[in-house]
Amino acid sequence: MNDVYPYGTTEFGAQLAKIRIEKPAIIFGCITSVDSAVAFVNQFLQNPTASLIFLQWSPVASEFIQLLGDKSNGLLWQTEYAYLPTKDNFEWAKAFKDEFGRDPGMAWPALMDDMLHIWIKAVEDAGSPTDYDAINNYIRKLSDHPYEGRAGRYGINPERNEGLTGAEWLPIHFYQIQDQKNVLLFLGTKPFTGTDATPAGEFIIPPWIKQ
């Protein structure tokens, strides 16, 4: 089945009624609002089906797990970009929390940090922060001198002025929430095999699916 809802919805009774009739193996929820995603999960768990739940984006926000607590365990989700699981990035995330009193979330703070440093390198190359043509030209030719950042490697398609994506550039991250933590299962198109900073993750059966 396929269904839609208005952005900002926090009442999913109609959708859940259809889901409970279908009893699907997996539910794909393209729910970008944190409030909507939290409401959907809470209402689903009142009478769950034996279904995996994949949420497209909303768990990227640091408050998502905080709002759901234990109810978030077992959820699957992915983001098109996030900071890589390196020791340096975990130290950066800790420093972010120490300064701002909250986790940085998986995506935007890291991307903004990378964008700032790409701009700094462009300014250094141009020799002036106001030589906009030279700065734009440096960024347009970023693939000639890729930037290795928190979220991956940055390059530009100069014909379309758009960022390059893919495992060799900014890999997609595929997570499952376990013990109220994001556990990386896939990085790009391959299973995540672990690093010195974080072990490889293993899929678990969500607690609402009774074996």
C-alpha cells in the first residue's frame, strides 16, 4: 500500500488502520518532521504489527531519541550524509555538546562545519574574502582538489554546479537505534565493518516483533 499525509500531521489513525489490516513486513515512513515521526511511532506501538519500521530522515535530529526513549529501540533509518564514525569526529561531537548542551545531531552541524572550511580554503586560494569570482571558481572546481571533511569527501559537478554523491564522496548512512543509540549498519552500499573508534553494528529484531 502507499499513502500520504499532510506535513506536520501528528494523528496517524487512518494510516495505521490500513497498516494493521495489511500487516506488512516493513513500513517505509518518509516522515521528515520529528514531531510527526515521534507521534507515528507512539501510535504504532499501541498495537504494533510484526513490521520493521524504516524512517527516512527524522531520527537525524538529536532530540528524536530523547523524545521516544526506549520506544526508539529497533527503528531503522538513513541519512544521505552524516559525520563519519572516526575518533576525531566523536571528539568534535563531544566538544559540541560541551559547548551547546546538546548533541550535534548526525547531519547539519557536521555539514556546516565542512562548508565553512571549504569556503576558508577557497578564500585562501583567492587571496581575498571578497574576490567572489575566484572563490566561486575554486568551489566549482572542487573535484580538482577535493575536501576531506567530517561527512566525507567533497567534489562538484562543474556542469551542473551540484555536489557529488556516492560511497567515494558523501556515503549514505544506514542506522538502527539500539539501547537509545544510533548503530551504523551500512556505510554507502556496504555493511559497516567497524573502525578503531566504533565497532561494527549488527541488526537486531525490534522489541515489538515477538519471535
